[in-house]
Amino acid sequence: MFSPELKALSQEIGKLLLAKKHVLTLAESCTGGLISALITNIAGSSAWFDSGLVTYSNQAKQDLLKVKETTLTQHGAVSEQAAIEMAIGALQQGRANIAASVTGIAGPEGGSSTKPVGTVCFAWASNDLPSISKTYLFQGNREQIREQSTIALLIGLKDFLNQQS
């Protein structure tokens, strides 16, 4: 189901979270829980993973993660602004002190001239550092875009964790 490289990366992140005494929560949209599934496939991940929220609709983003309606209206669900609010909203839900979020257009439809299929936005947030966000434009079919999104979120999380004390 998951490549050996993805498994190894998620296990490395788990060790890093444990070493830094951090607990992770995720807010996923276009990946539909794929990253949470990858993490919970690791035995013992409950020591460093609290929750994964799949907020696919705009209403779910508002209701569960407190993404502002004005953010969605002005910037769209696929925006760094929405990704940051998703990560912060997830961080406020439970015992986690590190959060990551992903929102994007996996296709094959739904893209536009300003946000084509493959546009994916990410954010990472914690109680200790300012939130950061990034946008990527991935190529490929729906499955490939979701896999690339998973890898990008995990690599970004690793980088974010390495900034933590």
C-alpha cells in the first residue's frame, strides 16, 4: 500500500517527534486521510500522533477547524491562508503541539487558470514557532498528486521539526 520510502520517512518523523517530545495532529483535505493512514500504519504511533481530521468540504473546514469564511471567500480553500488556518485549527483540537495541513486540487477536474490541477498548499504550525506555508504545483494523475502531496507534507514536517528546540 505504501512505498518503503514513505514508510521510512514517516518512521523517521515519529522518532524525531518522540525525541523532541512533540505530538502531531493533521488536517487533510485533498489527501483524504492518506497521511494519517500512513502514520497509523506504524506500530506505536499513538505515542506521537494524536489525530487526523479530514475536512474535504469548505463547511467542514469552517466547522471543525475554524477556518474563516472570509478566508475561503477571499483566497479559496486551496490557499496558503486556508492551510495555515487549518493547521492552527487542528492544533487547538487536542493534545498535539505540532500540526500540519494540506489542501489542494488533485484532479482530474477542479482546476482553473490561476489554480490548475496539481496546486497543493501546505502549512505547519506549533505552539513555539510561527506557522509556515508553501504551495507546490504537482504533475500527474490524482493518485500521483496525492502521493506527491504526502511526501511534501512529511518532508516539510521534518524540516519544521528540525527548527524546533
